Amino acid sequence: MLHIDCISKLLDMEHLELENVEHYANRIILHVRLQRRVSECPACRALTDQIHDYRQQKVKDCPILGKKVIWHYRKRRYCCPCCGKRFYESNYLLPKWHRITNRLSAQCLELFSFKQSRKDISKILGVSQSTVGRWLLLRDYGKPQLLPKVLSIDEFKGDTEYGKYQCILTSPTEKRIVDILPTRYSSQLYNYLREFPNRKQVQYIVTDMNKEYLRLAKQLLPNATIVIDRFHVVRHCTWALENVRKRVQSRLPKEQRIYFKRSKKLLIAHMDKLSAENKAAVERMLLVSPDLRNAYLLKEKFYEFMASKDAQTAHERLRAFRLFAYTANIPEFTSFLTMIENWQPYILNAFNCPYSNGFTEGVNNTVKVIKRIAYGYRNFRNFRARIFATVNT
């Protein structure tokens, strides 16, 4: 009896009497029944422990040792001596009309935090994929009541029923998703943001070079400092350098073209982080073309600008970079310089702001993994719930 009590404690089933255990190759069967107790009649509220009969019921529980666990539950039915009502005993692990314990569904929700498909989760828990899909929607991922003080906005390619791109709002300070919108249309984002009572209390909004986001931020978040994320700014610089490399590379013999293509990461990397061997390789590549050499120097000067500790230093370094870029007169950097000129105040705000879109870009990467595992989502509600279940744990 003592050993049975210990097993019940181990399985968190102290209220149940464990009568027998059967082990099979892929499942474990537990013969259990609830301890007899006085129960309240649901009709007249009278107390009784008078048993009417028993019913055998199969119940799925959390796996043990990688095997499915099935209860053979001898369910007791009581009879009320006052009104004659027959009713089943209540079990806190088993809701009414259910054949699956509530802790099995709770374990499923925990497994959603890992990057695995519904099919894999259903195999682990021993339930159907449709059951896993229903459990995914158990949690309420509704619209939040308030906006965070630091708001980050970006979009990702979801390819759902509403369109190719969806808009995501996150809180970089709290490391959580605020909400996900079906589209990135400015009209929908406007209607969404204007309903928040604390939108004037938002201190920072971090985004990329999207004119619609800028317009909405000025209109709906008047007290927020608009910050352009550094990652998106640097990416435009590396794109310009890559375009120069491709132009120079196209004029080279085949062997050199292959070498340039395979060595493109050396050109993008910081010069001071390269080994002596890689520095020598970069120097040989830069001897091929003056434009490539000037583009590489521009990239290094821009990296130096991005490493500034404050906005004043950044402003001085940016002015020196623009002067050198205009002198070099490289066609591929023209659009990049135009972008810098148009967005300069908001780019410089990043040097006085400790926040970035780093967390948001990490979430976007997680979204890509979720989408790839599931071979895509067409249903936006399921896609949104899965992202929330994986990230906001």
C-alpha cells in the first residue's frame, strides 16, 4: 500500500486509487478509481455518499517514458437519497464530458513554445492533429488594453488568406509580441492604433524606413521619438557594396568571378575583425578596381559612423562619410545617400536611444521557422495563435 501511495504522489494522482499498472510496447495502462467521498447533489444540493453504480471509461493522460498513458477509470455514479438524482463524481483532472485530462492539454500548450509541427506534438502526446489544433486556440490572444512605452513595428511575409505581408508590433523592453495584424495596410494600422487610450504616452517607436509608419507615428504617437533601426540602415550600405562587387565581378574572367562570389563575406565583414590571411585576400581583391576599393572604404567609414557612442559624434562622422561618398561618385551609392539624407534625423535618434528592432527581427526569424515547419499557413487566426504560443511563453 505504501508503494502505491508513493507512485500516486509521483504521478500527481493522490486523489486517485491506483489498482493496477499494465506495461506494453507503446502504452501504459493505469487502472484507477477516485477515492470515495461525500458529494453534493447538483439538483438539490444535498450531501450523499450513496453509490448507484460504476462505469468504465478510457482517459488519455500525459506520456510517461515516451509511452502513451491511458486510464481505465472506474467512474463512480452517486444516487441522491433526497431527490433520486443520479450524478457522476467530479474529478479535477478530468472536466465534464472529457476523455482527455486537462494536464495533457496544458502540456500541449507548453510544447508549442518549441519549434515543432503539430504532427510531431500529436505523436508525442498520443492525440490527433485536429485535437492539437483545437488546443492551440484555447488561449486568448486578444488585443491588448494599452500600448508599451517602447513600440517596435515591422512586417513579415506570412502569405495568409489576407495577403502576402502581415504587420507585427512588439515591445523590445518586455521581449514580447504586442499584436499581429492581418495586413500591413496603413488604414488598418491607423484604425488599430487610434483606439488605444495611452498612445500619447508612447516614448519611442522603432521601425524601418517605411513612409507610412513614419506618417502614422507623427499623427497618432505625437510624443514618441521616432527611431530608425540600425540594422536596416547598415543593410542598405552592404547592398550598395554588393552591387559594386557584382558590377566589377561581371567583367572578370570566370575563375576570378567564382573567387569574388565566394569571398563576398570578406568584403562585408569589419576590417579589424579579419585575420591576417583574410586581410591579405581583401587587399588583393581591392586591387582589381578603384570603384571597389572606394566602395570598401565607404563601407568601413560607415561602420565607423554606426559605432558612434552618441548623436553628436555620429553627426560629425556622418558628415565626413557623405563628403567622401560624394567625392568618390560611385553610382551604386547614390540611392543610399538619398536615403541617408531623407531619414537622417531619425537615424541619428538611434544613437541616443538604447532600443532597436533586434527582438522584432528575432521574432521574424522564428516566424519563418514556424512557417517552414508547417509548410505555410493560410488561416491567419491559426498562424497568429501559433506565433504567440511560441514567442510569448
